[in-house]
Amino acid sequence: MHVMIINGSPRVKQYSNTDKILEKFTAGMSENGTTFEQYEISDRKQWDKIREAFDKNENILIALPLYVECIPGLLMEFLESLTPKKDDSKIAFILQSGFAEGIQLRCGESYLKMLAGRLGCRYAGTLVKGDNFGIRLLEGAQREKITDPYTEMGREFAVKGDFSSDECRKFTGPEVFPPFVRAVLGLVFMTVAKRSFKKAAASWGCTRPLDYRPYN
Amino acid sequence: MILIVNSTFDDQISKEVSAAALERELDIEVIEAAPLKISHCIGCNHCWLKTPGECSVKDDYEIILKKVIHADQMWVISDTALGFIDHKGKNIFDRILPICTMYLKFKGDQMRHVMRYDKKTDIGLIITGEADRDYLKRWSERAALNFGSRSLGVFNRNEIKEAVSCM
């Protein structure tokens, strides 16, 4: 199988969490001979090539971050420029987000299912997973703890050619956290998480409180 | 104040909205966004972690951002594509991130970002062209969570009176 992959993140490749996810995913996917070509939506210079590759390939995978409950505006702009296919192509998606619970991504997932048809392709499922915000802020082993599990999903995709398996479905994790976990996380948000966000901000050169109101 | 953001090039729609709103003596402000320079969100997270509340993309979106934090409602008039609002309409929503902070909390059973401002702006959609309206209704309800608010509904271009009756 040969897979054409589009990184649908508007963030440049260097800082793209989706790219780090794809790095692990494609490592697993390629282990047994599956090949791929990858393109970045964030680089408009690639758009002509991506359109050509979309027309030519039958196995398409779009990986994207959730932006306001659906697909990012820049990816939408690109997709609007495609001519819907009329062959037997199939399209699968990797949908990732910062928020951790599966329920946060379901509205976006529903759109992707519809989108496949609108692009004239068969829908080959969506790998849904949140809790990825830390990829950019963390490095080394801490980052890999988040991204490593995608390697197994890549292996799974290479075998099945879609994301319909139970393993892929379970990969999402909990739809919502149970009340006890929410209570604990609520405390973490007010203490440890706040401190780590402030630390990250300071390392980015931020000199203002994170709840600063510039327009009041 | 009710903010109307027209992301289409058809200013007739916003004129009709204005006329219907005037009849109801509503306080509205219209921004014709299509001729403005409004980029997509580049996902840099600077509005959360580097310059809190300020977008790193310096373009005309700041006009909308400065208004929306004082608006009781924001209605986006949008063209449609691929069953959804088109990229111009989606960019209006994607660029709203500076009104949220990086901080997190639980609202009900789901995580949300803590809002930066006190005002909670309800959102509404007026669409031109074909789209999956049931999906858009669902999406607008979810999108409103990002404003800490609620959706006022999704209306077609030929339902302006109905839309204005919900303002």
C-alpha cells in the first residue's frame, strides 16, 4: 500500500504537533513495506503538488488538529480548491486536539465523515485522540510518552487500511472523565498546570500575566 | 450590542439584517469582513503564552476582536463549502482564541479554557448556499462553548427575519 499523507495543521512543520504524531505513526505504518509521501498544508508553495497527489493517489490520509470544534480554516481553504474524485479512492483521518476527552472531538469527527463523501472518497475512519497540547511544550522522553502510542496505530493502519478496528476505537481513551478524576484534575488546573503554563510562558519571553486583558 | 460580521462579499445580506434589526430597534454594529485582510489562525499559541490576549498575526481581525469582547451577540454571515461554512467564515471563528486564556477548568463534565473577559458573547450563523444545516446547528452549539456562551441558531440567507427575531 502507498499512502498520500496531508498534514492539515496550519502551524509550520517545525512546531507542528500533528507532524510529531505523524512521525511516530508513519514509523509504525512503514515497518512492513507500506510507503508514503507527506505534504504540509502550512506551506502554500506545496498546494499545487498536493492537489496533483490527491488526484493521483487512492489511499489518502489527512492528519489535523481540531480548531474550534472542526477543521482549521487554512485546511478548509485548501480542500475547497480540490476537484472531488470519481474513482474508488478512500480517505482516512487522524484528528487530534489539546483537550483530553474523546467527546471534545466527536463533532469534528462527524464532519470528517461527511467531508470524505463531499470529496468523492470512501470514508476509511478517523483516529481520534486528544491530550496532545503538551507535545510542543515537552521534549525528549516526556514528549515521546505522548507520541509513541501512535506507532502502534500506524502498524494497525498498515494492516487494515482503515481505522475501523477496536484498537483504534479504544485509542481515544475516555469520552469524559469520571467525577473523581475531574475533581482531581480541577485542582491540578488551579495549581500545577497554572505554574507550568506560567513557566512555559516565561520561557517564550512573556512578561504579562496569562489572564491579561489588552483591550479593556 | 449585537455584532454582525459579514464574511461574504454580498453586502446586501448585511443591509437586510440591518434594516430588520432597525425595525426592532436593536443596537447593532456591522463589520464587512470580506474586503478586510483577515488571515487564518496559524496556531502559534502566542495569544495564550507569549502576548496574552493579543494575536501575533497583525491584520484587520483586531477590529473584530476589539468589538466582540463588548458584544452580547456575534452573528457571522458566511458562504458555505463542502457542507460547512467556508474558510472565510471559519477563519472568523478560529481567530477568536485570544478571548480565552491558557488556563483550564471543567465546565460540566468537559474541559474548557478560562475566558479572558467577563462578557459572554452568544453566537449565530447566517449562511448562503448549500450546507448540512443539522450539522451546522450541532457545530455552532459546540463552537459557542469557546465563547463561554450559547448558540442562537443557524439561518439561511432567505430567513433573515427569523434570524433577527432571535437577536
